[in-house]
Amino acid sequence: MKLKKIKQTLLRFIGHFVLSSSVNVLCKTLRITLINENAVSVLKKKRIPFILAFWHSTMFLPWYLHRNEKFTALTSKSKDGDLLARLLTKWKYNVIRGSSSSGGDYALNLLIENAKSGSAVSITPDGPRGPVFQMKAGAVITAKKSGVPLVLLGIGYQKKKILNSWDKFEIPKPFSNVKAVYSDPIYVSQDLSYEQTFEVIKNCELKLNELQHEAQIF
């Protein structure tokens, strides 16, 4: 059993370096079109932090697009989350580990505090276990309690490989055309009731799915 664990640790160690180098090489080949990027660049210019939300299955590109910008990122405590956390740390993300099922409240409070302190935050609102394309409360609650805007991001890969995972994770093929569609900033009032907040979550879910559909049209 001990030998098996050593082998698993070694494979993950090797996998981390393979993942890091291959992701960078692949992303540099992509032909990326940014739509409504001005919505984000204006916030950056004014030094206004924001919450960036994108679906779990599309996260390959959003993490890359905002590398080295010192975002705060939420990743799961799973073994797969370990690999992602190491990659994001290389890309200068401040990584927080947790999910709705493990360390959720603690992780959410850290996201809120980071946003209040001026750090932009990236989150996959249907992760880490789904249901796919259904928004959990974290992104909207972080925007509401921190007072910073929420920006939704739809991602489309013209040529891609779809994995047999719960979210049908998408990996773009080299030299593929890619679209990234940003929403306008969404401000969530701190005075909203529970019912009103739930309505905002459902509206953001609908909007993000619309952006996702737009991004997939080539």
C-alpha cells in the first residue's frame, strides 16, 4: 500500500510539470477573439476588483487569459484540485482551497475578504461536482457581500476534445479558433433579501448560459 502511494505521488509530481508546460504551449497556439473585453479593461484601469465567473467545463482558457494578474482563485481540495492549484500558483494566482462540500464557508469568507481587499476573484460557479451549467450561490454571494461587481464569461472552442467527465470538460485543439465573451459588470445590492438574491443567482445562470451559447457560434 505504501509503495502504491509513492507511485501515485510520483505520477502526480510528473503530471504537474507535464500539465504546466503543455497548457502553456497549447494556449499560445490558440486564435483568441475577446468580445466585450472593454467591460473588464475599464474595471482594471479604474482599479476596481471584480468577481469573474465561468463554467467548470470551459475553465481551461479563462485561467490562462488572466494569468499573472494576481487573481484570487477557488479550487477544490481534491487530487485534481492539487494539480490545478499548482498550475495556478505558477500563474501568480492566490489559491484558496475549498468547495460547497468541503471547507465551503471558510473558503467563501476568504474570497469575500480578498475581494474587499482589492483582489479580483475567479470562480467556477457549477464546480467542483455540478450539476453542470447550474449556478451555485458562491459567485453572487461574494459579489453581494464584498460590494464588487460580478462579470460572467462564456467560452467557445471551435475545435475541441470533450472528456468523459461529469462536466464534459473541454480541451481546445491546437490552433483552434476560440471566443471569450464577457458580460457587462453586474452589481449585487447588499440589501437584497434571500429571495431576491436567489433570483439574481438564477438570472446570472441564465445570462452565463446565453454568453456560453454566443461564444460557441463560429
